[in-house]
Amino acid sequence: MAFDINEFLQVAYAWIINFLQEFFPRYVIPNLQFIIQIILIIVVGYIAGRVCKAIVRKILYVTGLKRMTARTWTEDILRVTGYKGDVAEFIGDLVKWSIYILTLAVIVQFLGFTTIASLFNQVIIFVPRLILAILVIIVGFMVADFFGKVFEEASRKFLREDVLAKFSGGLMKYSVSMVAVIIAFGLIGLDINAMLILFSALLAVVVIVFAVGLKDLIPNLTATIHLKNTLKVGDKIKVGKYSGVVERIDPFAVVLRVNRKNVILPSSLLVKEPIEKELKER
């Protein structure tokens, strides 16, 4: 028996018409006001989400958040997650989706699904805490980046050693960042006791390793601080068998110019040995 496409279409058309004739009078028309209310809630929630995102993003742009987070860890983390916007855009999206979830919760409550509505209410309570935690991480990373650079530059000027300067700056940067992450985890309700113990242990290990590595340099560093009160660049001195002019005073050593050569003397040696200093004529 051959398949008649025209007959099939006629049957399908008749079924659809019959279904609509029964569906609208039985389900739609009696609940028309209810359906319109739900549609209005969806439309209002959608518009409110888009508007609030635009307002939040504008406020964050005006406050300079985009400029302050440029070329920082926050931007790098967003790139790793695959997010194409900036930090202000990300926070705006969080606000937008929070309103969308709130809209769904209202609709579910309106439909009478109390169990699902309670679940949405828990999500709604959690979302603001999540946004606050993200803001804490963003601000914490910005502060960490700032103090890391400050400590690195200060160490470079004081110690005149790039490796130690980068280490001190990195230690400050990662420490502040870890504190920000721990605070953020605490805001969203996670147990931070284990993280505090782990962070304290790691910091203690780093400090111990750093102290052991610098055990030979620390006496020279403290000696330099003492020598800066007694010696100046240009002074003519004699230490042991070396006699010359102080070329410069480094954090860990004193450089003497002796017969067109530079002699580097550890600062601790100058503290232990007698120093003959030629007095300048007045």
C-alpha cells in the first residue's frame, strides 16, 4: 500500500486544529491572567537584569576598575577560564544572572513549587556572598600586585640585588593574595581553618629557607648598616693590607679603589678589622 503524503498532512492538520480547539478553551483561556503575569515577570526580570548589568558596569568603569585591574592577576585568571570580557563586565554578568535567578525563583514560587522555590532562595542568598568574595579577591590581587612592586623596588634600591628583590616582592605579593583568597573562601561559608594552617606552614617553610640561604649575608648586611654611619664614598681608608678610596658601599660589601683596581671587602670584615681613616683637611 503506497504512502499518501496528502492524506497524512490532512490528518495531521486536523489533529492540530482539534488539539488547539480543545487546548485554548480548556487550559489557556481559564488561566490567561496567570499566564500573562508569568510572561510579565519574565520580561521585567530580563529587562532588569540587562539594565542592572549596564549600571554596574558603568559605575565600575567610572571608578577606574578596568584600568586598575589591567595587566594583573585578575585579568589573567579570566583569560584562563575562557571569559572574554574584563573584570567590570564579569561583575556585571554576575549581577545580571543573579536577577535572572531571582526571577526564576519568583516564577517557581508563583507556580506553587515550594521545594524548588526554597532551593532557588538558597541560591539567591549565596550569590551576593559569591559576588562579595570575588570583589575581595579582585581588590586583594590589586593590593598584592601593588605591594609586591613596592617591596621589589625598595629591596632593589636597598639590597641592589635583583634576585633578592624579586624574591621579597614575590613573597609579599603571594602572601597578600593568599590572605585575600582565604578571606573570600570564608565569606562563601567554606572552612578556612585548614587553609590557614597550610598557609602558615608554607610561609614558615619559605621564611626558614630564606633565612638559611641568607645566614652568611645577614652579618654583612648588618655590618653595612653600621659602616654607613662611619664611612662615606670618597674616604681614604686602610683595612689590613688594603689601602684605597671608598668607591661605593653596597648592601653586603665595601668597594675600594686601589691602584686603578676595585677591591671588594665584605662588610663584616671591616667591622672586625681596625680601619685607618685619613682625616680630611679643613
